[in-house]
Amino acid sequence: MLRRRKGSEPEKSSKPEKPRVDGEEDGDDDSEKKRREKERFYQKRREKELRRWTCVDSCCWFIGCTCSIWWFLLFLFNAMPASFPQYVTEAITGPLPDPPGVKLLKEGLTAKHPVVFVPGIVTGGLELWEGHQCAEGLFRKRLWGGTFGEVYKRPLCWVEHLSLDNETGLDPSGVRIRPVSGLVAADYFAPGYFVWAVLIANLARIGYEEKNMHMAAYDWRISFQNTEVRDQTLSRIKSNIELMVATSGGRKVVVIPHSMGVLYFLHFMKWVESPAPMGGGGGSDWCAKHIKAIMNIGGPFLGVPKAVTGLFSAEAKDIAVARAIAPGVLEMDVFGFQTLQHVMRMTRTWDSTMSMIPKGGDTIWGGLDWSPEEGYECVAKKMKNSDNQTAGQNGKVSLDKTKRLHYGRMISFGKDVADAESSKIERMDFRGAVKGSNLANTTCRDVWTEYHDMGIEGIKAVADYKVYTAGSLLDLFQFVAPKMMKRGSAHFSYGIADNLDDKKYEHYRYWSNPLETKLPNAPDMEIFSMYGVGVPTERAYVYKLSSAAECYIPFQIDTSAEGGQDCSCLKGGVYSVDGDETVPVLSAGFMAAKGWRGKTRFNPSGIGNYIREYKHAPPANLLEGRGTQSGAHVDILGNFALIEDILRVAAGATGEELGGDQVYSDIFKWSENINLRL
């Protein structure tokens, strides 16, 4: 009895249970239950704590495993033999053709004439030499080209530095952006996206190296003459060409411009022969002494309609589609950065973009009721005996007397206006409209677009004019962007010369317009117009008024406008013709097909002109990358047929030895439709 009472005493106490000794009996059932409940309580608590961290642990493990696998794959990629990717590709697709450089080396071709590359707009790298405080740590880092990392880190700072002064078109105060020099300036636009790299590599295979190749890098944002004023770029090109000719035993250079670089080098040829101080003082025979051939790739000689929408509403076909998919996103103020408004603010300070406004007016591009490409049909259809159809030179089917496409109407406000007969279009002239009495975009003062000065009346007047041809576009830009056009008009012209001997055409503003200047006196020189065909290319647009917002661009492409089965050329508010996706055939080929063909007033010395068209063929599979038969505007620089033509000319071949003209489009037919005095 005493032992039992002593054993029960600890249970009555609130103290923790003491260790049991021999001879001592277990506590009662109540105390055992309490102990077990405590244990369960603490166990559940621990389980909750474990569950609380399980999700975090899983995420950490997933990220860690993903990074480990990624780095392991990168290690394997860098460790594998250089020939392994080619081996895999050949195992899947079969033997690949030799690159042009390898093929021509087997034929015995070697480097002969020095080569000069002239990059186009956008593709050349730009680096920072002086900037504001927000660009601290970016000295000599690329702000354009490369990885574009600064766009994501500090977008407003990036826009601020890449914009030019609104009044002078030169550097803003405290900012110096300069072109990257050397072949690396434009070999790759971004990692993995080649521009000149493939062509350079093939030239190297037949013996070329940096001493006989030169990249004529320039700041593609500023006007052509201002590249000389600020950077003396034209003088440097002249000196480098003279040096290359002297060090190669007197062999003339082969110049290869691309895109806007074609217009830039056209300007250079007039500059170099003009007397100082406006020109380079080389004399009228400088080109004849130093240039063997000019091989223009994708040249927008007569401008591009794409430049019109870029300046008018900061968009093209792709951006318009993006706006339709996600309405308002590009105009949204995200962290103080409204994408389209800031893009317009920046690009409207780039004077070079105005060099690509369509030239020649209605004479070249057509009017309300006609266009040179009349009858072109985008998608070939099966011919029926009952249809009044004709097959064009390019194999496309044109419909002569069914639905007429008014390509001359470059901007139409509404699809009904684009389709209507001109006599039924009621138009109100916008030129005398009052601007600014009822301000629009009052919150846009910090995002300079000039639209906030137009006023609601001015915006409505632009839409009420209904339709714009190439001849009225200049008046439109004068109305909506007078500051931009004031700078642009001082450096570029868009007309057709009546008398090329008139002294006024000695001014530099005419030098990049092939319709207002003469080719140099160099009868032995050859000019090649090389461009892709078979890719739908923007030609005209259907517009609408944007819905009003706090800060907005008042006009936009109407992506709901579709042609349907009757008109496959109209998709998403954009009319398309044949071209290379950026430059229509008309712009790239007219001068070689007619304007410079033989001895004309634009080509008084009869320089030989050749058209070399390359029919577009998309890559057969993903392993081909961007393809070796592409005719697209930039991808064509990797086209094996084009590269082979360039290598043969650089090795000494003439245009006749290449086979003369190579034409797949209707360029000769369309050129004949243009009534231009030669």
C-alpha cells in the first residue's frame, strides 16, 4: 500500500514525470494520455513547419537542377568538335552543298580586288563615349547592337541617349554616341543573328583578310552630310579606298552597300567628286580611278512605303499586328515608359529615316487611279478558260478586269476609301486646318511627338482628307511633324529633276536621290542591283483614328481591313506587292531597269547596269537556320547565290561573265508603265 501511494504521488504533482526505477509501477492511464497528446501536438507542429518549407525547397531544387543541366549542356556544346553540328545536320538532311567560298576556291578563284562594305540603317553598332549620370559605367559599351541589355535595365535612359537634338539633328548636350569601328561593327546585329558575317567568312576562304576588306561604319541615325560634319566619315571612306587601291597594286575596289547604305554611297559618289568645302574635292574622275563595281544589295533607291508608317504612326505591319492582339499594351504607361510614344520620339530625331521617304511622287508610285504594278496578284490562282487572266513574267496570275488594286493610294482612311472610285471620294483639304485650338494629348509634353500640338481639329482634318498618294505625303508630314520635316528638307529631296545641269542640283540635299543627280563619269565601272523577290512586301495601308487616351498616337493601321478571297494582297490593313519584305521591287529595280539603262540623263557616261534578282526560298527545316536561298531583306546576305556572285566579281569577273541580268519579277513591265523622261 505504501509503495502504491508513493508511486501515485508524482502523478498528482504538476512536475514532469521522473524516470521510472525498478520496482516502481507505471502511472495511471490519464497521465499516459496527456503525455501522448503532447507528443502528438508537437509532432503535428513540426509537420506543419516542414510542410511550410516544402514548396520553397522544391523551387530551389528545381532551379538548381535546371541551372546544373543548362551549364552541363553548355559544357558539352563547347567541348564537342566544331564539325559535330554539321555531322548531325548531314545525317538528317543529307550532304550539304559547299559554301560559295569553298566551291570557288576549288575552281581556283583567289582574292583580287579590295572590298568595301557599307552597312545600312539599324545594322551597325553604336557605342557610348559620353553620357548623362544615368549611363554611368557604360563607357564604350554598345547601346545599339549586341545584347541590347540596357534597353531592359534603363529604357528611358537608353531612349534619351539614342535620341538626337530636335533642332540640329546632331548630338544632344552632354551625349556622344559613336559608331563601332572595324569588321565587328556589323558582322552580327545580335548574338547568333548574322548580318555581314557569312559573306566575310566566304571571302576569307578565297584569301581575303582585314587588310583588303573594310567596313565603312557610320552613324546611321544622322543625315548623310552630317556624318562628314561631325565625324568626317566621308573623308575617311575616301582615304581608306585610296589606301586600299594603292596597297593592292592599283586594283580598284568593289563596293558592297546594303539597304540604306546604298543611298549613303550614292551620296558619297557625288560628295567625293564635288569641290570643297561642300564636297571631297576628288574631281570628276575619282570614281573611274578607284571603283571597279558597286554591288547594291536591297537598295531602296526610290524609298520604301514602310518608312511612311514608321514616321506617321511608329508602326509597320508587325507592330500593327501586335497592337491588334493586345490593344493598348504598347501605348500603356508601364514604369513611366510608353513604348510606341517613346519610339516615335526617338526615331523622329533620326534624320536618316527621312532619306527613305518615297521619291518621285505620283510619277513613280502612282496616283488615285493607277499604279505601275497594276494587275499584280499576290497569290497565284488556277487559270480558267472563262476568266480574263494573264500570266505575268514572274509566274503570278494577274486579274486584268476584275478587282483593281489602288496601290497608288499609299494611305487610305478606311477600306471603303481604298476600294472606291476616285470620283466618289469626298475629301476636305487639311492644309488650311487650324491646329492647337483644342489641344489633344495634353499629358504628352514629356514624350515629344508633335501630335500634341496638332489639336483635335488638326487630327480630324488629316482623317477627312481620306487618301494620300506619294505626291501628297510630303504635305502630310509637313502638317503633322513640321520640326522633323524642317531638318529633313535641309538634307534630302524627293522630286524628279527637270534639268540636271541646273546649279541647284550641286547642293548635297539632292545627292542621295537618283532622280535628281547624275551617276559619275566612269564608263568602265559597273553597277549591280541585287535584291530578293517572292516575299510579300508592304506597299500601301488602310488607316483609322485611334481611340482617345491620356497620351496616344492618333492614327494607326486598321488591322481589321482584310481583302478576303477577292483580294489576297490586303491582309491586316496592309497591301502587299512583290519584294524582299522591306523594299518593293519597284524601288530596288527601276533605276537599273530603266532610269540608268544605257545612256540616259541620269547616266550620261553609260555605266553598265545589271539586275540580279534572287527568288526567295524559305529554309526547309530548322537546322538550316535562316536559309541559304532566302530573299528576305537582311537574310539575303546569307544567300549562297548572291555570295557567289559577289565573290566572282571581287575575283575579277564582269557583269557579262556573271550572265548579265537575272530577273524573275515584272520589273521591266512595271518600269515601262512609268512615264519618265530619260
